[in-house]
Amino acid sequence: MKGTNRKKMSGRLTFFLFTLIPVILYTFFYVVSVINGVRYSFTDWDGMAQKFNFIGLKNYQTLFKNPYFWNSLKTTVLYSIMLVIGVIVTSLILSISLNSLKAFKTLTKSIYFVPAMIGGVTIALIWDQLYYRVLPVIGKALGIGWLSNSLLMTGKTALPAVVFVQVWQAVAMPTVIFIAGLQQIPDEQYESAKIDGATAFQRFRYVTLPYLLPTVTVNLVLTIKQGFTSFDFPYALTGGGPVRATEVIGILIYNDAFKNMRFSLANAEACVLFVIVALFSLTQLKLTSKGGTD
Amino acid sequence: MKKKFAAVFCSALALTSTLCFGGTALADEPLKIEFFQQKGEEGPQKGYKAIIEKFNEENPDIEIEMNTVPDAGTVLTSRISSGDIPVIFSDFPTQTQFKQKVANGYVQDLSDQDFLKNVNESSLEMTKQEDGGYYALPYSRNYIGVYYNVQMFEDNGIEIPTTWEEFTAACDKLQEAGITPVGMHGKDPSRVGHLFQAATVAWAPNGVETIGKVVAGEATIEGDAEFQNVFEKMSTLLSYANEDALALSDTACYENFANGQYAMTITGSYAKGTIQSINSDLKIGIFPLPNDTYEDTKCLSGIDAAICVSAQASDEEKEAAYRFLAYLAETENAQTFCDYDGAPSCINGVVNDDEGIAPMVEMINAGQTHDWMASTINNNVTTDLYNVVQGFWADKDVEGVMKNMDASIAVTSAQ
């Protein structure tokens, strides 16, 4: 009895030793830097100086007084809302139609998954060219005023145009998750609903949707998080312009840190973002664990 | 079995790590010195490469290794802040960020070095730091100017304009001929900013100083006659430009210009190589953005990436670095660089034989220049002004933009 216990212990120790290097690396590169990041947000460090002073909450006070911070927060929220609506609606429609395919199901599914495998900046640069070279030609040919020039040019259209590009990519993942959810719905439910004379919409409303609800929540939270932390699409497409119209909080942080040399202020901004994203992550964890026990 | 495997694995790991760290210090190897170089363009890179190759050959005990990365300014900042300063690096000695680096003791004082005597005086003076010392070897000048398509100018019988009146007349003539006179790119606020800086220097002789006063709370832009002039002229300029200026990135604009869609484009010395690489047959010339009279025209010109030495390098490394800097400052080598780079050199005796940029060189040599705003005004303030001017490109509201500039400076200078 004792012998097996010891064996178990030494086995565990070996396993632990194997994880030691990743644990150390993770601690060093992640935990330590996060703690340092939070620490710097209470200082006046400019990113270069060897000495810096602790100034308490002053960075946060400056931040909350700064109209550009509120503007970027507003832009980020708007961005996330548009992203969520775009992604959830599109991926829901896409997954239902893909799921009802009779032939070439796997092939079609993989084609729709391709955008998820291309890097964000690459997609942004391709769409940048489309917005500049292709869409205005179409707009002029059809006589549509708002499409006759690049959509990224005016403050009103730039934000939706950037969101559209991210939706184009972000739809792939939720679609796959939705398809997995759809496949769990037993066929008998649809059959009996049909026998009872339910229309296609009623079948969706009363059979598909209730079964799909947990999946919707997961996708919802994932997409909101994606929206709040978005940086690559707006940065590569517009750089935050025109006139701060697409300056999401990620771009504000980057500019303050590396362009304006105010690292401590940028750290404070990042901490605020961290709190917001953490709240959403906790919600997601709660929701998914609940879904698991039900 | 498992234990054995783990033991072998661990000892293998330990062995490789000692091999990695222990194997570097071999005798008789040349001293490797990193040269962190900020210019991403092809011309200067080739120039430096040619000089480094020659230097390494003549100095077998030193090996200079050039390192150029994308987004070099950001990388250099983060390397410096983490204590990993390259022994030799290029930087912009007239900018406030550089002054921070000097104040923090990251950059070596070069005031006593003989090679600085080869630098022409006006360029050297620009790099003087607050303590009166010189911390960089200025190598070439940058500038913002009007690039023009020589063939188009000849076809339409247009001479290089030296005054604003001649400039608008040239634009009218081109427009009548069905050519878009000026290609402008405003998608990236920082590119709008470069034009804004050039315009301020050209059309508002005290403009940069006025902004400085506004930052200090001693003046306002609103009601300033010089800035009124700047934005009225800019509005005229925009009326001669392509409609989609705000949608255009710099490279797209250069492509269009190189392919003959515009007769002119306004950009910096940094664009020359790119434009020529798009269409190597294109004959281009560059002239300063003209003001009402030639005599009171100033062009925006600063010190391009100058060469600095880390103050935290070892004495041996510093000695090697000085030798390389002295080598760079020799007229013959600076000439090699200038031939590749194409920008006016800061080293005495170097001749720029590019006819196309002669009007630019003439003005710079005559001292009719003004440095970039970043030399006196905080980046934080200037980059937000870029956004404000980008807004002006969209609505062309002269009164509005001046009010917005005041508002912007009030926000950014308060932080």
C-alpha cells in the first residue's frame, strides 16, 4: 500500500518537473509582466527613464478627464455592438444553411472556415485595397453617393467599414460552434413538430433556438471580448482615423505608449481595459459552467 | 524507466544550455558591434552596407553588423527602456525624444571627437543638446518638398515655380490640360501631419513658435493671421488635388504619381527611393513648397537619422564605435552614402550631383530652413494636431480648424 503511494508521488513529481520550465516561463513572461504593468500605471514612467516616481491615482484621474479616452471608450463599445450583431446574425444564418446541406457538407464548411486561418493584418490590407480601388468603381457605376469614394475616408462610414472587415473574418469560428450546437438537437423534435403542423419559422423559434441558446451565449461573450480587444483591423485599415473616428482603446494605448512616450498613462488605460475584459470573461466562465451542469 | 528518461532529459538540457552560453568567447574573433539603423528605405540601407563592408575589410579586428527592423523607432525605445542599448544606433537628434535619452544618460557625448569637425556647421549646431554637448554624428538632411514629373512639366511648358503665384498658375495650366496637378495622401494622420508641418514652415514664418506659445498658454491660434494664411493656401492646394486624398495611403499615392496620374505630389525625402523603385524610368525633380516670395520661403528640413553611440557600452566597444563613426565621417565614404541615399549630406566636401533635387539643396544650403516641430514641441501635442488638420482636409473650414487647434492644444498640453 505504502509502496504504491510512494510510486504515485514520485510519478507526480516527474510530471511536475516536466511542467516546471513552462511554469517558470509563464510566470516570468506573463504573471510578472502583468503585475509590473499594473505597478507602472501608478507611476510617472515615460518608457525610457531609469528613475520614476509613484504618483498614486494621478494617471487614472488624468485619464478620466481626457475627452479622447472617453471617445475611444465610446468607439470601442460601438465597435463591439456592431461586431456582435454582425457576427452572431451572420454566423447563425450561415450555420443553419450549412447544416441543412445534403452534399459537400465538409467541403463547404471548410471553405467558410478559411478566413479564420488568415492573419488579421493580411485581411485588413486586402480589404484596404478593395475599399480604395474596387468599391468606389461599383459605387460610381451604380450612382450610389456614399459608395463613390472609399468608405474609410469619412468619419461616418469608417467605423462600420472596419467592423465589416472584422466580421468577415470573425464569423468563421462561431459558425463552427453553432454547427456543433445544431447537431446536438435530436431529429425527433423536428419530426414531431412537423407532424403537429409547425411552420419552418415556428420550428426555428420553438425547437432550434431553445436548444441553441447556451451556444449563443458562448459566442456572444467571445465576440464581445474580441470587439473590446480589437486592434489589428482598425490599426491596419485606418490607423484610428479619420479624425479619431476609429480610434478604439487598443490604438489609444499603443499611441500613448509608443508615439507619445507616456507609458504609465498607457498602462493605466490598459488596466481599465483589463478590468472590462475580465468582467466579461468571468461572466462567460459562470455561464459556461452553468451550461455544463445542466 | 520514466525516471531514467527524465534524468537524461534534464542533463541534456543542462548540457546544451552551457554549450550555448559558454561558446561565445573565442580568442582572435573580431569584436562584433551592432549598428541599429532606423532607415527602412533601400537607398540608405545600401549606402551603409557598402561602407560597412569596406570598413570590416580594412579593420579585421572589428565586425560591424547592421540591424534594421520594421517600426525601428518603437523597437529602439523599448530596447533602450529594457537596458539593451545597441552599441551604435541611428536616431533623430533634434527631436524631444532624443533629448530624453540624453538626459537619462543613454547616449555617449561625442563633443571631443575629432570626426565632428568634418560636419558642416549649420547641421552640427542643430544637434546641440541642452547641456551644450554633441551626442550624434549628423549624416544627412531630410526635407519635405514638392515632387514633380519632369516630363509633364516639359510637355506643358511649365518652369519650376518659385513663388505661390507661379505655383497656382502651374496648377491651373495642368488642370486645363486635364491632368490632376497634385496628388495628396491623407489616410494616415501622420502623413497629413508632414504636409501640415511643411505648410506651416513655408507659409507661416513664425508658425511653429506660435504653437509653442499656445502650448505655454500665451497665445491662441484663432485670429492668428499667419495660420489663417496657412489654411487658406492649404484649401487652395486641396482644390488642385485628387478627390480621394483622404482615402489614399502614402504608397498608393506614390504609385499613382509614379504612373503619371498626378503631375506633383508633396512628401518627404524618405519617399524618393520608393517612387523611383515603382517606376525607374520616371524623371522626377523636387522643389521647396513656395511662399509668396522666394526670399521669405523656408523649407522644412531636419537632421535625418544621425549616428550615436551607447553611453553604456564597454570602453572597448566605444573605441571600436568611434573608429567606425570617424570612418563614416570621411568625405569619401560620406560621398558613397550620399550617392545611394540621394539626400543632402552633412559632411563637408560631399557633392550632390542629382540635378533633380538642386532647388531643394540650394535652399537648404542657403540656410532657409526650419526644423521639424518635434524639435521644440511635445509629440503628444503635434500628433493630435495631425488629427485636427486631417479633419480640415474633409471640411475645409478655415475658421473651424483654427478653433479646433486651440481646443486640441488645450487638451494635450494639460496632460
